[in-house]
Amino acid sequence: MKKQVTSYVLVKNQFPSETTFKARRDIPYEVKLASRLFLDEITYTFNKQRLEEQINDALDTGDVQSFIELSQQYGKYVK
């Protein structure tokens, strides 16, 4: 596991200003990857459910054209 990295930057300003201390902390690669995968899964699931609802509505209303378009989009989620 990659160790957490902390970078410090000291900035000296002209008198009478105060000395500024800035710190930066990097997020570990594993945390970035896990959060990205989690967000991708949530987005995938939401979009798939939304398309299923739209397809069901198109079937209920008898709208053939929208059913064909939506089922083509849904095919990408099933493959």
C-alpha cells in the first residue's frame, strides 16, 4: 500500500506581513481508485434503472418509436 504523502511549503513575505505556512496532503492511490469505482458503479446502476423505467413507460403508453430508441440504448448496459 502506498504511503500517505504530505508536502509542506513555507512562504516568507515582506515585513510586516506574517509568514504563511501552507500544507498539502495527497490522497492515497487506493482510496482514489476505490472511490472512482464506487462512483462508476452508482452511475451505471442509476442510468440502467432510469432506462428500464422509461422503457416500461413507453410500453405502457404504446409509444413504439421511443421504445426502439430506448431499447437500443439499453442494449449497451446488457452486453
